[in-house]
Amino acid sequence: MADEQGILTSVIKQHLADKSAEKRKQAASDIEQRVRDALRSPSSWAVAAAGAGAGAVGAVPVAVGGSLASSATTVSDQGVHDHIRRAIRCLTEDFCTQANPFRRKGGLLGLSSLAIALEHKPVQIHVSLLVPPVLTCFSDEDPTVRYSACEAFYNIAKVARHGILDQHLGAVFDGLCRLYADVEPSVKDGAQFLDRLVRDIATETKDFKFSDFIPMLTTRIRVLNPSVLQLVLGWISLLDSVPQVDMIVYLPQYLEGLFNIVRNDNRDIRRNAELLLDELLKEITSAANERPPDRAQRAIADAAEMVARCCRAGEWRSEDEIVRLQALHWLLEFVKLQVQLDGIAGPDDLDPAPSPLPLRMGHGRAASYDAAMPGAGGTDTGGGSGESSAGGRLAAEGTRTGLQQLLPILLSGALHCMDDGSLYDDEGEFRKKAEEADLRLQRAALTLGSQLPVEAVVDTLLGVMQEGPCKERSKAVLLKCFEWAQILFSQRPEEVLRPAVRNRLMEAALAALDRPEVEVAIAALKLISHLVTPGQDHASASEDCQSPGSAFSGISGSPPRRTLPCEDLFSITCHEIYRIVGREARPECKKGHTLIGFARYAEKHGVCEGCGRDGVVPPEQLFRCEACDYDLCIQCRNTEVATLTGRCELIVRKVCEGVQPACGKTPYTEDVADRFFTTAARAVALEEDLAFAQRLVRVLNRVLLTSRETQALRRRLREEALAAPRPGGCQVGEVPAHLQELLSSWFHCPVSTLALCLWLHWFEMADEVTARLACMEQTPTMQQQLRDLAELLESPIFMRVRLQLLETRRRPALLRAVLGLSALLPQETALRARLEFVQTALMLDRAGKASLDVVGASGGRVIATGGATAWALARFDKVTALHKAWRPMEAT
């Protein structure tokens, strides 16, 4: 393509393709010299350029004077550059793309010599031809060729400077990444020298397109190769140090990639990434002190969601928890800065957070919002930007603030970091920072008041409460979520009680009742108590709760139930609680599968996952989940059943706890426990699943007779039962309707019916129930219930019944009931001992030593004695009556 009068003579081309490096260097030197000569005397090359197409090699006459001389000079320069272009094409096609590696290295050396000879200004014309073949050789299979390409590009870049970046920015950086990822150490060393030169060129270029370069860094920051990551970190650090580049503006494009680098196994890379993150965070902190602090506000708003997402990184892979810790540090600083920008006082400047509202399930809002909810009645002001013209300060009644916009996002990251079990959290650093961030957000939320974004925060809370892909939410996370729900209710009750928000919170609270932690169940019930408020239209409440997508449609996997007429929200919620309480207590494996009894797996052997016994437990005493290879011995299964049953009783007790008014409040006009049990009695009467009804009655009966929360209800039921005619007794009259309703529902569980009749002193009814129990099948379940009843008879709850046993002549029905119970439980020592006391009382009665008792309306005894004794006993009764009247007030 070139002749002897061109730049590439046949000798030069021969030497460029030689195996000897010395000959190739000599050829490159000759090329450089010939180009310099051509640039010094362009007229001697003009004829060759003009006659290249026709094959003429003669000299071109030079015109003298005026425009002819100027035109001749231009033609001469053009002729030289035509020769150079032909030389570049020849080196590219005949050398750089050939299979022989020596020819490729010779072509690279020739291109490098051409660029050096052209110098800075003339070389700009040929940069578009010089750079592409060199960049192509960066991927050559021969490492020596790749190294030669590094040298060639270094020489070209040193001469062309900004010219290589104006037209080939993306290709140059892509080539640098390939060289940094090279396995050959010499090529890596050459790439480092080349990278330093390109950095110098980028920083000295005034019109460097940083906005086009940042996306390239964003793409490469996700590469796993540690050398490439070092290259990217170096460039980000460099650009951050350049005054004309504001890297905070581009923070969303590369911040997540920097967090991901923190988990790299290479300690140097990890350390460099941490230093760079610290430096960027310092810049944001400094920008927050500017006036106006728009840069910091914009950076926080843009990066908050990304930081919160990185706070959840440890949920997928445990090795990402170091990323989670670094992101949590950023999130905490974001919270501090945003609170500062919005002009909100810090945690130490505010009053303590209000205590959770008292449990008041089923009671109206009229008298309970005034003191506890300063933000009641407020409405969301809606839109607005996250910035403020007055330095981000919160106005008295301003538009949407930055914190109001970012609070749900920042809260999501803080709550996710409260989970336990981190590999990198030996000293509790996760929890400390997360709790500090949460505390600051809570204080800020209390300050926002009516501007609190309820729906956005509820979305965040419900998203956090959902179990992660690898582990379930910890107790701390759920308790914080319920605490935030209480804050929302205290600040904006009307928004929380809207059906769209209330139903979603109700669903989450009811689902939390299945958790094993007692504290979580109590917190969930407290939230339910605030969400359930009467005074709404029954039809609309029922329609809300049964509408498609409602929180009450099939909660906890229970089948849809029949809605009662005129049913309010309290009743509907109670029915959902009944579904949870009445479920059969079945131990499950780690994945939630129900364990199958030994009848099917008697031939299999295994290790008990509860107590760890191996080889001691007979196979017929194992309960098994075949899918998970999970075994549980019968002792551990019974323990778990008892635990699950105790949880059900706890739920009912905490629901009934609302009967006690808060300190300083007017006592409630409605007894929550009374209403709860009345609703339960009606629900059991309509229940078609008899096994479910029996389990529910068993739990309700134990809570009614033994718990502190139902003490007032028990006292009222006893007074009404003593005042009314006893079923089966000699008195004439009707039993109160609600007592009949309660008793009829209790018939689903005969043993519970017997216990209730004994406690209400309906001994004739208890006698008949005992006689019918003897005719029923004595299953292990019934035997266990009878043993529980025998134990309950010895408790303080049945003290009056035991005293009535001493009056056997007056209470024959009671004696027959106890004798029948003893016959059903012949091995029960407590019943035999109780009958011995009865026998002693009968012997005293026969001997005539018993006093004449007169039964009063209160069930006590008035003894015929002398005047002094009568006065003392009357005084005793009066004093004890005062104590009896005072005790409920003290409990209140």
C-alpha cells in the first residue's frame, strides 16, 4: 500500500514483521524519522499524494505568490496527512490484525512511532484511526502483544492527551478494565501505568464529560474481579477529589455498588471502600451545614432508599451482614442529619415517649383521646418537596418536610437491623445503632404530629413484619413494629381507624398471636384493643370486615364463617380470636408441618428434636414429620401441647384485661370480659365444628374460673346465681337468660359444664351432669380433663364449695356429685382425702356436736349465741364487709 517514497518502505515493513525486537525498534525509529521529515518539508510529499491514484511519482511544482502559494501549502500538508493515513491503514490491516504475533507487535510499535512523531496538535487528526487497533489488541491472546498494546496506547495518549477521551472514552475505560483483569503480571503493571496517565489527562481536561463517565463506573462496580474493583475505587476517589466534580450529585448511581464492595474478601479492597464511604458521608455532613443545605437534602433523599435496602442485605446471605452494618451507620447519620435539617430537637431535648395506651378493647373513643393523643383530628397535608427554602427548618404549619417524606424509608432500614443472630454483632453494635436510629425517628414522629404519614409508615411496618426468606422476624422487631403502631394511633387516630388502614393492622396483629413469645402476643392484643372501637354502624362495620381483600377474610387459614346479624367490629374481632384460641394444639416441625402419630411410623427410628435423646425413646413413642425428618418424643409433645394451650389462655386473659380502667380515668360503663364471654357463648351456640367448640369452651372455662382478669365477672356471676333459683332445686322461678346462654354453650364440654355448675353452687345440676358423665366413653382426653377438675377443686377458687361439703345434710346433691367424680377417678388421692373430711363431718353431726346453722341470703352462717358473742360477730361481719367493698376499688 506504500512505495519507497511513502512513510512505510519495504525495508521498514520487513523489519516491523521480524522476530528480532531490535529490528522492530529500528523500523519504528525509521518511521518516526520519516514522519518528522515529511512534516518539516511537506512539499516533497505532495506529488506522491496527488499522484497516488494515477501512479505519478513526479514532483509537483510550487506556485509562488498570493493565493496560489497558500493553496500549494495546503495541498502539501494534505498530502503529508494522506501519506500518514495510508500508513496507519497499512499498519492496522497488514500488521495489527495478522495471525503472526511479531507482525502485531510490529504494527503496534509503528502506530506508537507515528503518534510520537506527529506530536500533540497534528496527532488529533489521526486519533480516530490510531486508537481502535490498539484497543483491539488489549484482548489479544498473546500476553506480549497485550503488553505491547499498553505501551503503544501509553505513547499515543501521552501525545494526544484529551483527544483519546473526547472520542473514545467508553472504549478506553473498557480496555483499562480488561487490562486490570489480566492474569499476566506484566500486563497488570502496564495497565497501572496507563491508568495513571489517563487519570492525569481526565483531571486536566476542562470539558471532560463526567456525567457520561459515572454510568461506566456504575456498571463496572458490580464486577467481582478485585483488580477491576480497585480500578473503580481509584477513579471514584479521584473524581471525588476534583473540585469541578460534585460526586454527591451522582451518589445514587454508585453508592449501592460501594456497599457491596465492603463484603469483598480482599482486605485492601474492603478497607479502601470503607474509607471512601466514610469520606462521602463526611461530605454530606459538611453539606448539611451549608446555607441553604440543598445538596445534603437532595443527597439524603436520593440515597435513603438505597441505604435502607442495603440494611436488609443480611436477610439473604449471612456474609452480607458486614454490608448491613456499614449501611446502618449511614442510615443513623441520615436520621441525625434529616432531623437537623428539619429543625427537630434531638432525643435528649424531648420529653420521654408516651407510654402505650391502656388496653381498652371494646370501649368508645369519646373520653380517651383528649390527653393521650395530641395530634387527634389532624389530616395529612399531602405533597410538597423534600427541601425547604429556610434551610430545611420545619415551619409551624408548613408543607411536607424531608423527614415526613423519608421517615418510612429510614424506619424500614432501622427495623430490619434489629434482628438477632448476626455473625458480626458480637458486641451488639447492630442493635445499638438500630435502636438509636429508631429512637430518633420516634421522637421526630411525635414532633411531626398531624403531619405523620400514616399509610406510608403502615406499609413499612407490615412489610417488616413479614418473615424473611431465611428466618422469621425476631421478637425485638415485632415489638418495635407494634410500638410504632401505637405511636401512629396516639398521633393520628382517625387515620389509623379508617377501614383501609385498620383492617391491615388488624390482620397483622391477629397473625402475631400465633408467635411463641408472650410479649409479642400482649403487644398484638393491645393494638387490637385500640383498633376495635364501637359506635360505628353495625352494617357498615360488617361490610368493611367481609369485603374482598379485607383483613378479616380467612385469617390464620381459618375457613370463612357465617356473619351474625347486627354484628359490630368487636364481635367480628372476637370471633377471629376464638378461631385462634379454639384451634387444636398440635406441635409442628420447623417448617410448620403437623407431626404424625406413631401409629403410622412405628417401624421408624429417630432422635427426639426436643430433648435430643437417641436410642432411648422407643419408636412407638415418637411423633414424626417425614418431609423434614423431624421426630418428637411423646413427653416433649405433651410439653408443647401444654405450652400452646397456655398461650391460648393468655390471649383470652389479655383480652379480658380491658375491664380495668386506666389510672385517673372514669370506670368503663361496659365490662369487656362480660361482653367477650357473652359473644363467645353465642358463637359456640352457632358453631358447627363440635371439636372446635369443645376446645374453645375448655379454654374459656379455665380462664373464667381461674384468671385474675375475670375476677369482676366471676363475682357478678356468683351473685346472680345465688340470687336466682338453682336449676334442679326446689325454688320456683327462672334462671337469668344470660346464665342460661352461658351454661348452654358450656354443654359442648361436659367436664367444663360440671366445673361451672359446682362453682355457681348449682349442685343439683352438677349431680345430674356427673351421672351422665359416667355413661359417656372415658377417653384419655376426658380422663385428663377430670383430673384437671379434681386438681382445680383443691384450689382457692373452690374454697366455698369445699366448705359446703361440711354441710352434707343440707347439700346432698353436692356430696353425690363429689362421690360420682371420685368413682370416675378411683386413683385420685385428693378426692379420697376430701371424702374423709366429709365422713368426719357426718360423724360430728351424728354426735350432735354440730351447731344449728341458719343460712342467710349471702350464703354465710348466723350462729345462735349469747349477747356478747353476737355483738362481736356482728362487728366482725361489718368490718369484713368494708374490706370486701374496698378490695375491688384497690384492684381498680
